[in-house]
Amino acid sequence: MSKKILVATEKPFAKSAVEAILKVFNEANYETVLLESYTSVDQLKEAIKDVDAVIVRSDKLTADIIESAKNLKIAVRAGAGYDNIDLDAASKKRIVVMNTPGQNSNAVAELAFGLMLYIARRGYTGKDGTELRGKTIGIHAYGYVGKYVAKIAKGFGMKIIAFDPFIDKKVMLDDGVEPVDSVESLYKNSDYVSIHLPLVSQTEKSINYKLLSLLKRGATVVNTARAEVVDEVDLMKILEERSDLYYCADVAPTNRKEFEDKFGLRVFFTAKKMGAQTVEANNNAGIAAAKQIVNFFANNDTTFQVNKF
Ligand code: 3PG
């Protein structure tokens, strides 16, 4: 039976990814509606009201929007983090929510190194910098992105440690990564801490003053995960107290200007969240999302479902 699919991307996919998604849905005989670079929630509400499935990126699917989606059976987040989707609201309506784990992870990991190099080379100003070789990188959460970060760090000749209570230590050891027993130990012993936590209630503001104050002299914290996992007030406080620390992020704090004005080259934020904004990552995540939708309708495949009902 034919289906109507919405691709709602406030931050559009690369052109090749859009073409590939359309191809998957055309072959399945589905109708596709593209809503790109939209500027108001009402546009999304209007577009989602009669579709059977939706693909989103960081686009917010709030309870209100989900309520207006009268025919929706499946929502796929083309990416890893699904903190932008109200899972309870979706589950109440028996809407399957999926993500596409691993598909854009290399892009995010590469950007983490782009940020580290920017800080290490003092914003490419020509001022004396430092090298990554021989430094210790602490990977905070060892999921798909963390794994890619470890791979790249090896090439840079870094010592790699990681903390993740949900991952078997053997997985890290097999990758040549030294697991540490506590998050405190990670922050104490790293020259670079790279954050790869998902945003859930337990991780929100979990990177706080207590943890940040343990950082080694001259350390840099790199956040390509979510702004909300770092307590911004505490971050400001520690950067004020310790002029040896650096912070860079693909997910800027809400008061980014204050950080930039106060700390200059000790902080850096990308113009907009762009970790996964590569042609390759868009192709991978977009095609995976489209195929997961086809597979769901054709075979009832719920492999990547993240909600329960
Ligand atoms: C993710 O969770 O997959 C990344 O944060 C990418 O988000 P984006 O699709 O908004 O770029």
C-alpha cells in the first residue's frame, strides 16, 4: 500500500542525500514531501498532519507536533541522539521512534579533532601552539563516536583513556583504549576530554563544577555531543577561576557571546551545529532512515526502535 513520507529538516541534508532518499521511497512507490529550511513550528505541524512516516534530524518533535500527526506510524531520527523527540508522546500514540546509530559518527569524531587542533594551534593566529602527539585524550562515553575518536587519536599518537559504565571494558581494551574506573579519574588524567554522552535526565548538567575542577593543568574540554550535558554556569565559573583551561564545542552554550568576550581564544564554538553536516554522513544517515521506514512498513522490522509501548 502506498505511503506518504515527510522529510522535515530545518538543517537540510546534502543534495545527494535527498536524491538518495527520494530514490528509496520512489522504488517503494511512496510519496515523499520535503520540508527543508522551515522557519516556524506551524509549517512542521501542517506538513506532518497526514503523513505515515517522518524523517527528522535535530528537528523537535514535541508532544504538540506529535498530537497533530494524525496518521503517523513511525518517526526516524536520521542520526544518533533522539533527545529532540518526545518519546512518551510518541509511545502513547503507538508511534515507533527509531534512530540510525553509527551512520554519522565518523563525521562527528573528525570534527572533534578539528576543534582540538583549533585550540592547540591557538585559533590559527600564529601564536605558539602545542601538539596532540603524546597527550592523553579522555573519551567520555564509548559509543560509536567515541570509538571513531579512539581510532583517529591513535593516528595522532595520543594516549587514549575512556569512561563508560555501560560498555564492557574488553571492547575498549580490544581497541587499544585504557578504561578508567570513574568519570573523576577521566577528568583528572586527560589533556583533552572529548564528550560523547547522550542527553538524558541523568546526563543533563552532569559535567559540573565538581567534575570540571578536577581537570589537569592546561586541559581542553571538547563537546560535540549536546550543550545541555555541561552546566553552563559552572563552566563559566571554572573558566574564570582557572585561566589554564580551554573549552570548545559544536553545540555552543546559550550565552556564547559572553564566553567569547570573556575568554577569547580559550573558547571556540562552531557557527551552527555541524558535526554531522558532511555529504557522507548525510548520505549514510538519510539512506539508513529511508530504508528503515520501508523495512518497517514492508516487514514490520523494528530493529532500531528506541521507544517502548
Ligand atoms: C546526532 O545526534 O546524530 C548528531 O548530533 C547530528 O545532529 P544533526 O542531524 O542535527 O546534525
